[in-house]
Amino acid sequence: MSVPRNAWLIRNATLVNEGRTWAADVRLREGRIDCIGQALQPLAGEGVIEAHGLWLLPGMIDDQVHFREPGLTHKADIASESRACAAGGITSFMEMPNTNPPALDRASLEAKYAIAAASSAVNYAFYMGASNDNLAAIRAIDPASTPGLKVFMGASTGNMLVDDPEVLNEIFRVSPVPIITHCEDTPMINAELEKARARFGEDIPAREHPLIRSRQACIRSTRLAIDLARKHGTRLHVLHISTAEELQLFEPGPLSGKRITAETCVHFLHFTDHDYERLGFLIKCNPAIKSASDRDAIVKALAEGRLDVLATDHAPHLLEEKRSTYAKAPSGIPLVQYALQAALERVFCGELSLERLVEVVSHAPAQLFQVSGRGYLREGYAADLVLVDPQRPHRVSNDQVLSKCGWTPFAGTEFSSSIVATFVNGERVWDGATVNSAVRGQRLSFNRATPA
């Protein structure tokens, strides 16, 4: 019997999937999980990985990244950031529309898909963006090929802040795909920024960021999004929850059946406002990193199902840009390469179970966006996998960073685990040391009907 190219047998791994942890072998063939069983024997031409002591997880699906292409490729591009994903165990990403030009219609989306098809080391999808004047394009979205519609209900660049109440109401009424929202109230932010300028001039310290991008601004905007979703029965997913107060707006429990869901990001599990003194504008992001009590509440909400998804909001900028004054230093953090390892620290300290972590980084985004054939360790599903060594510590340094920006806020951190292999569609794209530059991911598809 012939064996297909890039066939693998992973033996004696500890599988974590759908609430279970057990020892098994996994065979990968033709880009799929061919068999999960016991004492599987190698076939001719098959690569064998002895995985005793290693965790085998479904690859992380990151539903919120900014890869800067087209238009801002001095900071990042799809090739560089997808390689960083591979090194971090992220096998699929969904990228935001605020590029240059912004992805506000089908043609601009397809241009990004063409770039990814030629350069992405992992699987990919791209959101369409909403603006005050692209309702026709929103109505024409193909649900089977587009993960969702991004609505900036807070500050954004260019034409992507939706601040017309009538347009916002209509977007929530007509969107044929889930709406995902950035929720911060711009007038409240601007008022706090003017207060800070009156006090500090242009030399506003980083510690003021969570006061300027205040919790009240987050809460007000999140309430508005939820009210609109309830009014129209919209499928709503609220991104990067950063405050304890917002958590009370969402229901705990299983994702199944929810029409309104919420996500948080790995930096909200790891950093607090005390870290501004050490890291300054390196951890300036929107919404802002807030207090230790917010962090603790977010971790608890993730464990109990009040928060449904854990993502990155990966948003790289160059170091020289970050070293500017408050008003000029851009918001955003490069995160994909170390997001899974950082999240696993919450497992090692006992705050999250490993099974729950796999649910929020793999199963839940697959279920929420109805991703076809991915996000689980199931026979017949795409072989998007990550092998983790939970007993091999990893100290991070900037010279390891694969993102084009060349730095990470985790520099100097020692994580308790290491990513020893990442598989995308059955091909080993990361071997623990290097990325296989020949591997290309696939376009994600979604189990939704296309309108006639």
C-alpha cells in the first residue's frame, strides 16, 4: 500500500480534546487525521514521532489578529506573522479589516486572500469591515466564505469607526454573518485624553492609559452592542473584554445556544496595570490592560464559561514607534508566537484546566464561526495539531521572535512549556526550532448556507 507524502504517525501522545485527556496514537494522511487508536504500527514511508510525555492538542484558532498587509508591511505581513503563528501552535487565524486599503468590500477581501494563498504558513480567513457607507457590501457578504463582520464601535483608523446611530442599527439588522465588535466609547476616551493632556502636556505616562481608555468607556459601548443585538436577534461576538464589570453582561455556561458571546485575550491573563512601569508603551493596547482584580475576574470568567474564546489581538508595531510619546506611540502588541505558552501558565498555576483551555482556543472558535472540519482531534478532520512539552521550560528572548517587528513583551519570561511541533493540514510546519517555509495553509470555509 502506498503512503502519501508527509504522512505521520504520532505515538504515545497525551491527547486533549472535547473535555477528555487520554493516551493514544494518531496517524496523519493526506492532510487529515486518518486514525486515532492504540498501538498503531508505522507504515512504509511514514514519519514517526515518539510523543511520550507530550500533549497533543488541536491547533489554536486565533479569531483576532492584525497582520498589516496590505499597506503597513513595514510593521508586519502575512508571511512573517503566519510563521510566528506556526512557532506558537496557532494553525488558523482570522484577520482584521483595518489595513490600507481597508477590507470594506468583496474585492478588497479577495485581494487579501490572494496574498495569503501565496504566503501564509497557516490557515487563514479575513473579516469584512463595516463603515458608515458600505451597507450594500455588507448585505452582499457570502456567509460560507467570510467569518464575520467587524464593527469598530470605538476609535479606529480611516473610515472604520461606525459612529452613525442609524447606520449602526441597520448593520445589526441586516448582517448575514456574526458581528464582532471592538467596544469603547470614543467621546468618553477623548474627554479623558484632554484631562491627561491638561495635567501632563504631551509627556503622558503609560500608566495613564487605562484611565484614558477607561473601564467606563468599555462598559458603555459593550452595553450598546448587546442592546442592539438583542433588539435584532443578531449573532454578536464581543472582542477583548478587559474589565470585571463587563463580564456581568454575559451569561456563563456552554457556548451552544448562545446568541451573544464574548472573548478575551492572552495579555489580559498575563499583565496588569503594574506592568506599565516596567514595559511602558510596549503594552499599550486598546482596550487597555487594567488591574489585577480585572485579570483575576477574567480568568475566573474564562473558566466558568462566561467568556467563550481566548485570542490574541496580535497587533505589531516597530520598537521605534513604541518609543514615542503617548499620543504618537501606537496601540497594539505582538502576541501570536507566545500566546499559547502564556495561556498554559494559567493551567500550570491551577486557574484553568487544560481541557478548558483547549476548548476556548480551539473548539469554541471553530464552533462559534462554524469553521468546516477544524478545531478538534477527530478522524476525518484537518490535521491541524500542536505538540507541547509540559516539562521543557522555555526562556523567551527577542532574537527568537519571528514577527517582523522583532520584539515581544514576554522577553525575559520563562514559560513552563515548549511548543515542539505544529502541523497544518498534516504537514509539519514547525519542528521546535525552525519553520518549514514551503508549507502553505488553506483558506478557511464555514458551514453556512450561501444565499441564492
